[in-house]
Amino acid sequence: MRDPEMVVLRNDAYADLLSGMSSSTVQTEYEVLHLMRQCAAQFGFGNFMIVRFPLGENQRFAERLVLSSWPADLVRRYDNAACFGASPLVERLRQTKLPLFAETGRLMQPENAEKADLSWDGMDNTFAAHLHTTYGESFIVTLSGGRDLPDQRETADIYLALVKLFECLERTFEAGASARDKLSAREIECLRWAAAGKSSDEIAIILGISAYTVSSYFKTATRKLDAVNRMQAIARAMRLKLI
């Protein structure tokens, strides 16, 4: 039997976590990131991610990633492995509205995928849920760590916390919606072609402008989208349905 005092402490911490998620003052991705860290720690997980649901097997993982505490090198290697769209994680969440819990390697990699360049140290198991925005856009939210399978009650607690967190994240989407009015048609065109895999030189030829001008459009679009680089700008533009 669990220590009653420990149960009370856990319940109080959980109530505080949910209370923080209910605050209308959560307006930025940084604030959601902080809440995600709290949520992961509350339930004994070390890592998390929020990623837009892939529309096909060939869509790049890094371009769809919204928030994550994964090591940057793991994100790069997983993106290079190009197995996200065909992963059991995606396939299983397509078939259920219920959260799932399984060994991370088995979830993230197709059975026939090469495993030599991927390591899930400290991320042995993953809790995953398929969540939707108010307008129906699909996302995957995961918590990963070395802990065991949660019981039915804890599963419900984790799921509720993730739903509330995701609602906070959706509020940040709305807060950034003004970017739709800020981006020029050319900036949107450049982002759209970059999302399709075109280089700056190729985009310059397609649009009939110089590569220098293309780079200038990317710089201004990145600034307007409050992004740190071109990849993040593309991801945010996709999330805002600009491209």
C-alpha cells in the first residue's frame, strides 16, 4: 500500500499542475515548454515531444516537430532515418483515440528500419496520445522515460494533463495568428517551396528572382514568425496554415 502522505503530496502537486494549465496567461510556447517539463517530471518521465501528425510516410520529422526536450542530436538522427511516418507510433494512433504505452524503440521505428544510428537511452518507454485542435488538426504528444506502465487511474490523470497542456499550446497558435497578416506573398511562396524541399537556388529559378533575394525573404519571414531558423519558420508557417 502506498504511503498516504506521499499520495496526498502527489495529489497536491497534480492539482497545482492542472491549475497552472488553466491560466489564461499562458500565451507563449516557452510557457507551454515549462509546463511540459513540469508534467513530465510529475509523472516520472524525462523527455517529451509534441509533433504534428504526418500526412504521409515521407514527411520529415524535424519539420513537423513543435515542442521537444529530445536531445538535438537524437532529433537529427531520427529525422535522417526518415521512419517517423511509417512508425508503429503513427500507425497505432491512427487506429485509436486511447493513449498508449510501449517500449520507445518499438514505437518509434518500423520493424524493418535500421537501428544502428538510433539510441533511446533514458527513454525506455513512451506514453503517447493523439490530440486534435479545435479545428481538427492532428498532433501526437509523448512522454518518454524509464518508468513502468501507469495504472488505469494514473493513465487518466496523464491524459487529462496532456489535453489541458495541448489546449494551452493551441492558445499560443491563436496568439501568433497575426503573422498571417504580416507575411508578404513572396515570403509565403519562399516558405512553401522550401517546405517542398527546394533549395534557395532552385526557389530563385522558380520565382525568377536572385538567390540573394530569396535569402532576404527567408530572413524577414523568420523574424516575423518569431523563429530561430528557416526550419522552425517553415514549421510555424505550416502550423498557422500559411503554407
